Amino acid sequence: MPMRRLLKSSALALAAAGAWACTDSHAPSPGSVATTPELAAATLGTMADEARLEGDTAGAAAYTDAQVAVASSPRAGTLRVTQGDSTEDWRAVAYRTRVPATCPAVPTPTSPAVCRAGGGPSLVAWSTVRPERMLMISAPEGSSVVPGAAGPLPPAGTAMVRVSYVDRSVSLPLPVLTPRPGTSPGTPPAVPIPWLATAGSISQLTTTDATGCPAGTAAPMGGMGRCLQGRSSVRFTLDVALPAIPSVAAQVRRLSAPETAVPAVVWQLDSVPTRGTGTGPGIPTAPPLASRLEAVRSATGQEVSLRLTVRNVSNAVQVLGYANGQRAEFEATGAAGTAWRWGASQMFTQAVGVDTLAPGAERRYEATWPRPTRGAWVMRAGTVNTTGPRASSVAPLVVP
């Protein structure tokens, strides 16, 4: 099975974004710069972008949920994670979605989308000293046993145990894909490779209080519910392994954490659309443009190369109108705000322009951040068109 399709059946699967040769050139490097929740959310954003570009809508939705949960929680808890012989302090946020009581006990593909959005408690945890490591777990309330990569699937409609672990410092020699029609090969992007859970046990139990999430938090499913704060009691022992690939030595790791209470975000969905099965009031449609942002530090560390790839993933022609010669903007933001914006040092022609993207067509925009400042940064990029749909992406960056 091709790597890009390896985990499509899991809603928390890491999109391997096409079977490109994988490196860690754009991954955050270990160092003394601590990983912030903003950086973890940006990492989840890049995973959502990869999934969306490759047509994995379930994976994209799952990563977006995790990204919103990390961004919505006023704080992250501390989780002591043991990996092999070392123990590290990780940061963690739990989240889950509760559907209305009027939803069927076992949702089907024809059930309203709000009923299909429900899920057991999930956890996002990331290392504070090794930003390239991240763990995501989703399981039913209570105790669960990991079925393993070759284990039987549960009956349709039942909650599944899903585990995704990423270490961006690990590379795998994957085959190179044939370029899409109308695009040039370029330099293949570096993408995370998921480790598969092969054994272990998980315990999660989530409670909520009446405290709402911070102002401005996006409501789930287009505004048909509330975002509440809570706590989740979490404990796990997991064996994870890289997918079996010829000529690559097997790698297996054990990760464990004692029972710990961490902050949780709970999306309480309160109503079911009265019409349609997936496009009722308040249910957003998939955007016609998908994008990916790559941030790569040079070997000397003196500059960061940025590349934004935008693809028309719809079945219709998209026409983008621009007020001048600028097509995209790039910036670096941190705890103190925006540290750098590419367009501020550029000059653009003042003529209006139009760009027409056929279905499947791509555009690539590039920029360089010279002399990047030490710290943990969320790199942002997006098109600046004044008419037509826009595209935007984020990427994590650590400058030691």
C-alpha cells in the first residue's frame, strides 16, 4: 500500500502527503528553546494542510480539531512521558466532542454531519525540549487496549482507539512521486512519517465545568454548540513502531505516562440541522483552495527559506484577483507579536492582476527570512488576492 494511503482509515492518521523522499530539514531542531502551545498548534496545522492537499478530509478535520483545542485551551498541563530510559516533561491538552442526545446511537454516513462529529476523549502532547516529537491519542472513555497495526477493526459505528506519534528528526527513503499534471517536480517537501501503535493500553476520562473557552474561540460545526473547559485524567503505555519498509532497520519505542489530570476542551454540540445530511445550516463547505507552507533553515542558520504551495482542490475553475503585483505574504510571529513580514521590504508593481487556476492546478510562492531571530516562531503565509477564495497556512520554526 502506498505510504500516502497507509493510514487513511484513521481520522487521526498523519497524512504522509505523498510518498516523497522524507527529510527533517524543515523540522524544529532540539535545543534550549521551549516548545510553546502556539508552536504545537502550528505543527498540527501543517499536518491538517498535508491531509487536505492529499484529499484526506477526515484526517484534515481531525488535525484541525486538535489544532483548535490546543489554541483554545487557556493553559496546557504537564505530562511526565518516559521514552526508553529517559523521562521528559511534555505539555498536553485533552479535548472531545459531545453530540446532541437526539443523534442516533450509531451514526451512519447519511446521519447529519453534527451527529458524525462526536468522538471519545483525545489527547495532544508534545515535548518541551524536543519540539520534533508529538503524540496524539483518541480512545473511548475509560480503559482501552490498543488493537495493534494488524489487529481486527471494531464493528462499524463503535469508537476506535487511534494513536499517532511523530518524531520529525527521523527520515525514511521513500520513493518519489510522479509530478501532478501541469506542475514541475521542484524540491519535494519534507513530511512527517507516522509511527504505528502496535500494543499498549490507554485510560482517559473527561469531565467539564460551566466555564467557557476564551473569547474568540471558534464554535464547533459552524456555531451549533458551545466550547467548555474541563479536565481529563490520562494514563497510557504504548509501543510504537515505524512502518515496515524494505532496507530500513526496524525502530520501536515504548512511551508511557502515569495517571495525570490535564486541561481539556469540550465542544458540546447542541442542535442538529433540520435539513440535509451534511450541508445543513452552519455546516461549512470544504474550501476550494488547499495550501502547504514549508520553512527550512539553511545549513548555516543565517536564513530561512519559505515556500507556499497552493492547489485548487475543487472541481471548478478558481479566479483570483489581485490589487497589485504581490501574490502572497509571509511573516513570523511569536509571543511578542510579528517579528518579520516579507512584504514590508518588497516593492510591487501597481497594476491589478488576475490568476486563473484550473482544477488541480498549483502555484508556488517563495520568500526568504534573512537573519532570523532566536526563538520559537509560527511562520504564516497566504495569498493576498482581493477577489476569489484565499489560501493560508502555518508552519512551526525553532531558531536555537
